[in-house]
Amino acid sequence: MHTEDIKKRFNLRALYAVALALTTVVAIVGIVQFKRANDLELAMEGVYVRAFHDTVDYVRDINVMLDKAMLVGDPNQLASISADISMQAAAAKSSLGQLPVADAHLDNTSKFLSQVGDYTSYLSAKVIDSGEISKEEFQSLQDLSSYAQELSNNLLTMETDMVETGMRFTQVKNTSAQAENQVTLLSGMEQVEKEFQDYPTLIYDGPFSEHIEQMEPAALKGKPDVTQEQAAELVRYFIGEERAANLTFNGENENGLLTYAFSSQPDPKSDRTISAEVTKQNGMMLWFLDNRAVGEETIDWQRASEIGSQFLADMGYTGMKQSYYEKYDGVATLNYAYTDRDIIMYSDLIKVKVALDNGEIVGFESQGYIMSHQARDLPAPTLSEADAKARVNRHLTVDSVRLANIPKESKREVLCYECKGSFEDKHFLIYINAITGKEEKILMLLESEDGVLTM
């Protein structure tokens, strides 16, 4: 073979090698770029989803607070609610602005969110200045509430449609990627906007639980520490020897309270685990949870309430009164508060979980009780029940009145009359200070087939 031919073949092979190398490099670069683009799309989807869910939550809260505003009888309380509405409306507008739905032209929806806070602030200023809300202004509040309810319903429908269809915000510009029977995000937002075409230019697990986070534990003051074995014995007493048989000691935890922690290994057949924590000081059960699978429901929540009450009595908790509850995945979570001389102490809260297949206690949590329970020297009311009822907003039909000791944001407790009543098929609790007559708090009862909670 001639030298010239050898050189040509060598050069040709070299070119093939270079071309193959370049192809490989291009492919690798393409894969990397595709992965980066996919990662970026996933990250953006996460931002959009969070903004959308935030919008849903903010609008729901606005709706509830507007309902409360219609029943407020104290100027300071109205000022507080109007400030909350303004903040929630601004946050909802900000979250809505983060969504890639500019083509939906949400001008009227945005206007509603801008003006709802302004209008309630105007009413608050008027009332503080010794004015009264007129019939026309009250009607405007009702209209606002209706718009907020409709907006909340439409957003919740969109939320459900997104889960059922697998729709993603990053597909909003790519309609070809959507099946014909899917509800597109743009059409959903356009439906939201449609509800505001005629919008006029004018136009929140039992109550009182958040206050306990940073308190000193009243039920533990001055009490001695218990040993690890004494804590383990308490766990066995609470959940029974059979369920406690496989529990092992996990060490000491400190999440505001120093505790002994126990847990079991997952059952190989059912993945069932049981966990518990007992306070080191005074040896009180802080919580336990049995996560077993719950079968078909055979008992109702009334029977579950009786079982929970008996369990607390058996465990040495006297004077506990069941109030609100929630049912989820075959388990009823029941809230109990301590009562003394027929006065309910909402700070002294215990939650009990009852399995609705066989009535077994599968959960317990007593942080509110541990942080707040103590002997109290309560003042005698200076107002009568009739006086308190007379101070409630005239639009509320009062069904019952009772004394209740409630915590304020400052953690100071105040003795109040709890006035329970109804307004437009919704139920509310209004708390009138039993000493000063001031309206301290207003809550709305959220009632459904799955429970009764407050907001």
C-alpha cells in the first residue's frame, strides 16, 4: 500500500473519531441542558403551586373574617379584624400575581382584593369615631362576603381539578399538552374573573390552642423528676401492656419540654408503629400515637366522645368537657377542656384520638393542659348573662350563654361569657368580658359531616 493511501486512511479515521467525539459531546451537553431545563421547570412549578395554594388559603380566611365583621359589636375588635382582612387581601393579591395567568386578565378579581381591605378599614374608622354602620353599609359587607365565598368556591374547584387532571402551571401556555376533557388553568381563572364582572366599585383543632407555644408549664412547676422506668410504666398504663410490649427507650428530647421518648419498630405485616413521650418533670404523658390502619367505621362520633371521656377519667383527668371534634381516615380527634364550677377553661386542652372501627384510643396530646392547668382564683362576674347577651351584635340570634375562661394573645386569661348563636345559617361564638363588658373574641364554627371546628 502506498504511503499516500495510508495517510488518507489515517486522516479519514481521525476525522471519524473527531466527529464521533463531537457527537458525544453534543449529546452530553444536550442531556445536561435538558436536565437543567427540566429541573428549572420543576422548580418553577413548585413556586406556582405554592403561590396558588396560598391564594386559596388567603381568600378562605378573608371570607371567614368578613362573616365575623358583620357580627362585631366592639370598635377595637372590628379594627383588629379589618387589619387582618387588609393583610390577607394584600397577601392574596401578591400570590395571585405570581401565577402565569396574565392572559386571563384578572382585573376585577384584583380590584376586589384591593378594595375589600380598604372598605372594612373605612367602616372600622367610622365605628371608632362613635359612628354606626348603616343598613346600606351592612348590605355592602354582606355583598363582600358573598363575593369572597364565590371566589373561595371557584379556587377550591380549580384546586380539585388540578389534582384530578394532573394539570401543571408550566403547561399553561402549551394547550396541546392538555387532553380535551381537562379543565385548563386559564379557563379556570377566567371563570374566577367572570364572577366579578358585575362587581361594584364600592364595596381561620379546638379554639385557643396557639397561645401555649412559649409558656412555662404550669402543671409541672415545683414537681420532681421521674425516672426512665417510671415514665415507661406510665406509657404501659396509658396504652396497655400488649401494645407497649415492643416499645423501646429512644432517649431524651427537648422541644420546649424535656421528655423521655419511646417507640416501637414497624410491624412487618402492617407497618404499625407506636410512639410516645412523657415529661421528665412530674412524669405526665405529653403524647402518644398508634398509627395502625383503621378498618370500616362501626361507631359514630357521639359514642367516640363517650369513649374518650371515659378514657380521660380512667387516666385521672377529672372535669374534662368535650367540645369540638374532627373526623379523618376513620379516626375522630376530640378536644376536651377542663371545667371548674361549670366554667370551661379553654387553655387546659387535651386531644384524644378514637378509632371508629372498634373504639380503641390511638392518640393523645396534652400540651395545652400541661402548660396551663393550675388552681385559679377567678373573679366574680360583674355582668349578668342578660347584660352580656345585650352587648352582642343585634344580627346574631343567641342560642346559649355560659362562662368561659379564655387566653388572650398576651397569654393573660380573661373570664368571659361565651355567647353561642347563629347568623344566616352559620354559627358563631362571641366572647364578652364578664368584668368589663368588652367584646374579647369572635369565632365561627366550621360544621360539616366530618366535624365541628372553630376559626
